[in-house]
Amino acid sequence: MTGEKNLEALLAAMHPVKRDGEYVYTLWPEGRPLVPGIEAAVREAEGLTVVLPRAVADKEGLAYDFVGAWITLQVHSALDAVGLTAAVSKALADARISCNMLAGFHHDHLLVPVLDAPRAMEALAELSAHNRQVPRPELLLRSEASEDRDAILALTADAFAVSPATGLPAEGEPLEVKVLGALFESKEYLPDFSIVAVLDSEVVGHVISTRGWVGGHELLGLGPLGVTPRLQRHGIGSALIKETIRRANAAGESGIALLGSPGYYSRFGFVPATSLGVLPPDEAWGDYFQLLPLALWPGGVRGTFRYAEPFALI
Ligand SMILES: CC(C)(COP(=O)(O)OP(=O)(O)OC[C@H]1O[C@@H](n2cnc3c(N)ncnc32)[C@H](O)[C@@H]1OP(=O)(O)O)[C@@H](O)C(=O)NCCC(=O)NCCS
């Protein structure tokens, strides 16, 4: 997975999130076995520095001075990205807030004095908002072409490298890549509903909807939908869904079904499918199985949704 290097894009997307609780820096006693709860460690000639929850330090009887709040910048930055740390420290220094920065493989993390955390979050939000105003290259949405396939599968692998269902890293190739590859070859494939988002000639997002049914009634089954991790939260996923809805209405489709987070899809009008009499293929999906009734939704459609065949792989 490659991280973002463009500074303005990183700042625009950095999305700071504060963890619960308080964290301290302390020196770990030489020779004592490490305990669970250590969040970061740096080995130096003088000893091992660890960052851990204050409660754990107290339980271990360790001394500390600095008590910090932990803020994670949720953007996926490349380890060799230039300027993010400097821009963030400058914004905090201008607000007279001291900060310690830690870089993980995926994200950057800040520890700021607990009492300054609300002001730090404000300063970071302002810095991010300022960079969102910088004009960006235009996003192009178009049907996929056969030469896009490799890029689509690669971005889908990146997008689902961490499973949205479990929050855990996928083992090997994500299942969504296999399903998508099979959907491309399936009889339920609909060329107008495999849509790519292109930015500066790079395929940065993709959504596919394939034929599905409730009894004999035809619907669309949407998914997988993926956006290149470094460009998530820029509206690309939303643009792909809205384009799918626009095309579906224009094609006289009556509804779109999908499995996904209600927190995300409800903003486009999706509702729990059961509220419309359509049941998920797997009862356990509950309200995560959603449906968007389109202008031509007939009502009276009742039964269990059947996806295109490749979804049997899931
Ligand atoms: C989910 C995904 C397609 C959204 O695309 P995106 O371009 O990042 O999203 P957008 O910029 O259009 O929308 C961002 C908003 O959606 C919200 N959002 C994103 N994923 C969400 C989720 N799983 N649940 C709830 N909200 C979510 C964000 O919090 C943000 O909300 P805000 O605007 O209120 O801050 C993208 O994040 C992705 O590829 N994720 C990994 C793969 C995946 O989960 N695919 C969908 C499986 S159903």
C-alpha cells in the first residue's frame, strides 16, 4: 500500500481523531518484562522510553512528568512524505501548544498536553480546512474500459487491505478482489454500472453494480465499492454512488441493494431493505443490508434478495 506524499492533499485529508484517556512518557525499568498496554517504544543508549496509558504507568509504579492526550492523524501518509510533521508542529506552535510526534507505518500521532487537547483539535481542523480550499484537479467519472481492469483490482486490494467488516488486516488477497474479478466475467455484469473515478489520469475509485433479483423482479446489487486509501474522505465514494444512482434512474432500474454501513449509505437514501419487504441473503446481515428504492420502485416486491453468482464466494 502506498501512502500520500502530496502535502496539501495530506493536510486536507488528515482528519485528526483523539483517543480516549491519558498517556504518559516514562523510562521502562531495565530488565523488567514488558506488560500489555505499551503503545510506543524507543530504545536509546540510556534506556527504553515507552508511551503508555497513565493508568498502566500508575499500576506499574512508574514515574512520569508529561501527561498527554493522543491524537491520530487518520490520513495514510507515506513514510517519506515531506512537510506534514513540520506543518502540523508549526500550526500547534502558533497556537502555543507543545507536541511530541510519533510516526507509525500507517499514520502520524501527536501527544499534546491533556489540557491543550481541545485547542489542538481546533488548530488541526483549521489547518486541514484551509488546505481543502486549494483547487484540486477535476474528478472524472466514466464507465470502466478493459485497460482499467488491473488498476481497478489493485485499488480494490488496497481499499480492502483492512476489512471494513472486522477492522482487521485481510489475510492474503482480500475476498472483494476475487469477487470483483469473477463479477467482471459473470453473466450478471452490466458494463454501464462498472464506473471508475479518475483523477489526473489515475484510477482512484471504482464501483460496480450487477444484476440481482427478488423473485423474478430485477434489481441492482451494488458492490464492491473502493477508493484508494490515500484519497478517502475526499467525496470520491459519494460521487461514485451518486453517479450509480443517476445511471440507474436513467436506465429505468427500480432499486439498488447493498451490504454496507448504514452510517455511510443512509446519506444517499438507502434504508434497511427489510423495511421494504426485501430480506438479506443472510439473515445475520440485519440492517446492514440496505435498499434504495428508485423512482420506478413498484412496491409490493417481497422476498429474499439474490445476488449475482460470484457473491457466493463471500
Ligand atoms: C467506504 C468508502 C468507499 C467511502 O469512500 P470515500 O471517498 O472515502 O467517502 P466520501 O469522501 O464520499 O465520504 C466520506 C464520509 O463517509 C464517512 N464514511 C466512510 N466510510 C464509512 C463507514 N464505513 N461508515 C460510516 N461512515 C463512513 C466518513 O466518515 C465521511 O463522513 P463525513 O463526511 O461526515 O466526515 C472508502 O472509504 C473505502 O474505499 N473504504 C474501504 C473499502 C470499503 O469499506 N468499501 C465499502 C464497503 S461497503
